Amino acid sequence: MRTPWYQRAFQSEYFSLYAHRTQAEADAQVSGLLQSGLLPRESPLLDLCCGAGRHLSAFRSAGLRAWGLDLSSELLRGQHGVVRGDMRVLPFVGARFAAVTSLFTSFGYFESESENVQVLFEIRRVLRDGGVLLLDHVNPKPTIAALVPESREERGGALITSRRRHDERGRRIVKEIEYAKDGLVENWHESVRIYEPDELDALLAMAGLFVERRCADFMGAEFTPACPRQLVRAVKH
Ligand SMILES: C[S@@+](CC[C@H](N)C(=O)[O-])C[C@H]1O[C@@H](n2cnc3c(N)ncnc32)[C@H](O)[C@@H]1O
């Protein structure tokens, strides 16, 4: 069977590809989330698709009891309080968490929409009544308008070429990556389903998660249609 893109894309090269997504950035984001009240100061919290754990460590420094889940054993290596698993089938009992976070575009990965919805049903299942989901995703129109078709940069000794396009039919943003290091060239891609705000609200509501607040950033700035990101706080009723 063909390896799904989301297994190939998040291996050791991720550290140089996304080296600009730092611990300092995550610390500032978590402090913004707590100060703005976007995220309740309640435990336990699950950071879904936690990657290398940069937000997890910030949540813990802020005094929250936080757990992480991710599919990539390479990104999870050396961390504690994390589980390797798939976001479609969460290995937790129901009503376990006060909050679930999905940060830095970690949703909309599956080809079939039913699997993306399944992730939301799973989040709802593991949340307590009144529990909060914080979802950080792309706002489609401004992101598509600003899409850079090709860029090239050197990071961690690798020459990285990224080609980006909007797949209008599939309603996805696709990024093809060429990674050249030590005379070897590797290729893979990322492919993320994008959602207009009203579409995302409807999808969340279908899974029993109701949007209370939509912001432009982690500090709680007001959302406008021109914002490149949407940070959504949804509650389980
Ligand atoms: C864009 S990264 C974000 C990582 C982290 N939230 C951060 O901000 O650094 C997306 C993460 O989702 C994880 N992932 C991809 N597919 C997954 C799946 N099916 N189940 C769980 N995690 C998955 C990847 O391994 C990767 O760590």
C-alpha cells in the first residue's frame, strides 16, 4: 500500500524544513492563548498532533497537565507524556480531557471528508461536557491569494525547494517539497483540506462542537475575512 503523505512528510527532515517554527514561537502562542482566555486554564489537556512537543512543553511550563499524541515516532522521540497514535482513533477513554488543541494546521489531512469528520467526533468523545477544542487552521481566501508558487531556501545544510498550489477541485492546498542534502534528493508533498469559516463551523456542529469564538491569532485579535489564519474555539455541549 502507498504510504500516506502525512506519514512521509513528518519525519526527521521536518526539523530543518520547519526550523522557523520554534520553541520561542510556541511559548509566545501558549501565553497568548491563556492571557486572551481563548484556552481555559484547565487540565488535563491533549495536544493533538503535538509533533516535537513545543506547545506541550509551553503548556506544562504554564502549569497545565498536558498530554500529546502524534503519528510520527521520529518527532515523538525523547518526549515524555506522549502517545503514538492516529488522530482518527484516539486511544483515550471518553470525557477524559478539559481541552484539546490542534495547532499549526494539523487538521484536514485525509482525502475522504468522512475521515476528517471522524477526527472531530473523536475529539468530541474525549472531551468532557463543556470542554474546549482550539483549532488553528488556514483561512482559505487570503492564503490562496498570497500563495507563493515556488520558493527555495537553505536550511540545516539542505537546499529545499517548495512548490505550492491550490487544488480547486479537491479544495486543498498542496505543497511539493524537494529536499537536497549531501548529494541525495528526496521528494514528498503535503496536502491539506481548507475550510471557509462557515463550512468549518458546520462541520464542527455536525460533530457536536459549537463555535464560540474565532480569532485572527493566538493573542485573540479580532478575526476578519482578510486574516490568513483562523483560530477557532469550539465547545462540547
Ligand atoms: C504541521 S505538524 C504540527 C506539529 C505541532 N502541532 C507543531 O505546531 O509543531 C502536523 C503534525 O501532525 C502529525 N500527524 C500527521 N498525521 C497524523 C495522524 N493521522 N494522526 C496523528 N498525528 C498526525 C504529524 O506527525 C505532525 O507532527
